[in-house]
Amino acid sequence: MGVISSWHRHLPRYAGEFIGTFVLVFIAAGAIVSDVVTRGALGHTGVAIATGLVVTALVYALGHLTGAHLNPAVSLAFAAGRHFPVRDLLPYGLAQFGGAALAGLAIRWLWGDVAHLGASLPALSAGRALALEVLMTFVLMFVITAVATDARAVGHAAALAIGFTVLLEVMVAGPASGASMNPARSFGPALISGVWAHQWIYFVGPPAGTVAGVLTYEWLRRAERQ
């Protein structure tokens, strides 16, 4: 009963993560599909801008309600850094993957099975794509930890810092590794399109990078205080 009561009490937070992840994946993957349908009207830069802007908007909209993780790898890293209760990892993960799957369905219904529904696909070898995903998520989580957990950082600018980081990383790494940085973002389109080639990269790389990012920032913070 205690577990059920806890889930019921926190249901609005889980619903917020579901909605937020749906919007993130719908925009990020949908921008890729839209670019193909319109024969390059957005371009790679436009896809990167759309992804960065939706992250910025969602952090502003949901940061004070759910923390705006929108990413199982971010939730895992926050738990590793003791900024998030372990008991919430499962419901957050279910909400995030569920929202991503619904986004994949919505994209397919609107545009059809175009561009594998914006699924994350590497252009590099699997090993290099994995290394790039680890690096990109390390940088992303390092920034998130700084602006979201350190009182000395400029709090009201957190959404801009995170969104701009995502924008720049998608612009740099998108054509090479897919710049997923998020297992849920990759899962939704892959599930609905049935494209599973190399998807393990996006389930291994982002969690490794985010955990390394949060632990590195925590080490720097502890060292600075000594």
C-alpha cells in the first residue's frame, strides 16, 4: 500500500515527465522527418536549433515541477550524484520511455514511415559513435549538474545553458553519431519504425557519459571547497 500511495502522490511528476519526453522526441525526431518530407527545408542546422529550443522550453516549463529530466540517463546520473531518489528511477524511466514511444507513434501517423521516424543512426563505426555519445552526454550532464544543483550558478539561466548545449552538440555530432544523448529519444522512433541496428550505442553511451559528468562535477565541487 505504501508503494501504491507513493506512486499516486507523485503521479503528476511522472505525468509531467511523460508529457515532456513526448514533446522532446516529437520535436527532435519530427524535425528530421519534416526535413526529409520538405526536401531539406530545415537542414541539419534547423534540426539542431529545433532540438535545442524544445529542450530550453521544456526546462522552463517543467523544471520546477519534475526537474525536467526527460532522459533516463539524466535521471540515473542524478541518482548517482545523490540529487534524485533511487525509488523514482523506475517510474521516471517508464514515463520517459512511454512518452517517447507515443511520440514515435504520432510521427508515424502524421508523416508515415519516413526517415525511420527520425531514429538515431550512426554514420561512424559503432566504437567511434559510442565514444562520441559518451563524450556528448558527459558535457551535457556536466552543464546540467552545474546549473541545476550548484547554488552559485545562475539559476534562471539554467534552461538556456542546457538548451544551448544540446543545440551545439546536435549541430556537431548529429551527422556522426545521431547525437541522441538520450536512450528514450532513440527508443521511441526505433520501437515504432523497427530499426534496431546499433541501438545499443544509445543505451550504453548516454548513461555512461551522464554518470561520468555528474561525478566529475561533484569531484570538482568537493575539491574547490577543501
